[in-house]
Amino acid sequence: MIDRVARIPERSYFGGVTATIQPGASPATGPDRPPPPVGRQQSIEALLAETHRSIVPIRKVFVQQGHGRTTRPGPLATFLRSHDDRGLEAYLFLHAMASASAPYNCVLSSGVWVRVLGLAQNAEPRSARGSVSKIMKRLVDRNLIERSRTGRKADLALLREDGSGTKYERPLGKTRPDRWLQLPHAYWLEGYYTDLSLPAKVILLIALHLDDGFPLPQEYARDRYGISADSADEGLRELVNKGFCTGSTAGRRFPARTPAGPSGTPTRRSARSRRPSVRRHPRVGGLRRTTSST
């Protein structure tokens, strides 16, 4: 059974305090004291605030391409097959920054990327910067971005999400390949990027890619999305166990649901309500967790 799903309220970015990437002296630190170190979450929040929006539009061809008999997986599947969690995180965050305005690029120092990707905790600074370069090269190899330099900083420009290497333009949704999904900033602001495993992140993007009330049979996961049935099952179970949706297993099919309305009240289901399905939240505001499960 699908249970009620509650809304995660949008949080204030900084609780009324403005965060900066390079904070100066403040009343708390005093003019003669060094500023406190900028952490991963603080850097992410400050950078997202600069985009002046609450969602990231990503073309659905990143998840799945074609239609009907021509349906095939998009580039998303390559991240799971290669266990490239950091690559996916780098791409999603780069997309959040670069797609906000033309020329759809992002110019940041390697030190900022080290913080954003959480590489400073277990590596020396030089090694961490080298890891950033390798991560971005993998995105270049997937034809998702192109890389150049502006001074001493990497200039990372988006390419079309289908991996064709075509120049990126903002999606308008006039054709099927130009339709997009919405990834809320709550994914970062509420810490889901650290809370979810790679299979769960992939299933979350698949859920956001599809219309409300869609079926997700695991036996078709490889042909449609390029992931194994086991990975699909693992990702869905994690989303349920961590309260992102509710449902119960039924053989190889797993019904789950994300929210359906601003009030958190599920939408009416059809007479085929026993068919396993995932429901996504159509509102642009943010992700939600459930308050109870059955």
C-alpha cells in the first residue's frame, strides 16, 4: 500500500546569515583573527545561493533516450556501471551552477572543487586537486562537458546532456528530447547528496525523470535505464528505508512513491492502483520524506 508522504519544508539557506566563499573578518572573529575555515556544506550553500533559483533543470535524455522501440539508456547509467559517485556529484553540481545563465559555464578554482566534492578529508591538498582533474576528465570523456582554463582556474562548460558533445543550450521543452526533469536544491541543502548511495541517487533521478504514477519493473531496468535489476531494487529499497517514499515489495516489482502535492496528500490512484509505481512530486519546491510507512 502507498502511504501518506509528507513534505520537507524548504529551509532558509543560512538561517538569515549570509555565507561567502572567502569570508573576511567579522564581529565573531575580530579584525586580528583569521576567518574560520570554509567547510563543504557552507561552500555548497553559498555557491547555490549565487544561482538565485531553487531547482536544476536537466534534460531527460541524461536518464533515458529514444521512444518506444528505440528507447535506450542515457549517460546516467555509465556512472553506476563504473561506480563513479563523485563523477555524478561533480556533474550534478556543475550543472546546478553552469546552467543558471549563459554562457553556461563554471569557473572555479580547484580548491573550491576540492571542498565541494569532499576530497580534502582523506587526501593531501596536491593529491585532492589531482583527483578533481581526474573527475572532470571523466566528464569530458563522457562528452558531458568541455574543459579549458581561465587564468589559473578551470573553465568548465556544459554540453548537451545526451552525451553527443553538442553545445549546451537551455531546454525549452518544445520537443521530446528537449524536455527536462527538475532536481531541487534541497538535494544539497538537506544533505541528501551524502545520505544516499549511488544506486539510490540513480533511482531518484529516474523517478524525477518520469511522470507521476509510473511503473518501475526491475526486469526492464537494464534495457530502459542501463542498470541491473539488483541495482534498481537496491536503490528503491534504500529510498523507502530512508523515508523518501513508501511501498511494499511484490516479487521483482517494487512500488514506491514520492510526494504528490503541496499539502503532502497523495493524489488519487486509478483502478490499477495495485500496479507497482513510483510517484514524484510535481511541485518545483523541493524533495520530501515520508512521515510514516506501512
